[in-house]
Amino acid sequence: MKTFLGCLAFNTATHESTKCTPDKLLLGRELKPPLHAIWYLTPESTDGAGGENQSFWSQAYTNLKQARSSTAKRYNIVCKPNTYPAGDTVFYRMRMSSSTANNISAKFLLKWSKPVIIAKIVQPNMGLLVKPETGGIITKAHVSQLQPFVQ
């Protein structure tokens, strides 16, 4: 019963990104919450537009694009830009875990790797790392996990 009421509350709530309810987007009409059936309340309309109306869909799409751009702005404030071109020598952060069976404590292990070379930029914020001696691929790493190698 609690799961049903939770889903109903989610589907009848107006979402910030689309400025309408999921049931209006998917079904083309508003669902009646249980209190509306018990107390004979009139359904609340958001803008009076039906689900088949083209302006309703274009407005919902516009709202989604605005929500995406505001989320991207918030993300990009803390996003670290890629300052490493292909061919740079860097260190990458190693993720080691402790193991009682092997008698290894992570706090005593190295946090950074030996120097590696960025072979190519795979994505705007990811680089493919290779061993300088052999050219063998080690891993892909995000720019936040890299440090420059200074000789």
C-alpha cells in the first residue's frame, strides 16, 4: 500500500524540469489522487491544455531544455577543464584497497602511479594512458585523476 501511494504521489506531482506531471505527459490526462475520490475535489489543471495539443508538447520540450541547460551550468562550475594534450607525461591516481588476507593496508600504498603518457584524448575529459617504455595501454582516466609530471 505504501509503495502504491508513493508511486501515485510521484506521478501526480508537478516536476521541476517539465513543469507538468508524468501522468499528463504519458497518459494525456491528470490522475485523480485518492483524496480527490474521497472528498470529491475538482481536479487541478496546470495550464488547461490537453495532452494532444501540440503547444503542450512543445512547452514541455522547452521546459526540459531549460532544465538541462541550468543543470549543465551548475555542473560546469565545478567541472575541471582538460589541460593535458596527447603526449603529455602525467601521474594518475591509483585506487588500491586494503586486504586482510594479503596483509595489505591501503593507507601505506602509493596513491599515484609511475609516470605514464597520454596516448590520445578519448573524450573531452578522458585520456587513454600508456606505459612510456612499451606503449602498452594501462587505463583510461578522467582529468580530475591526473597530475602533471614535472622533471
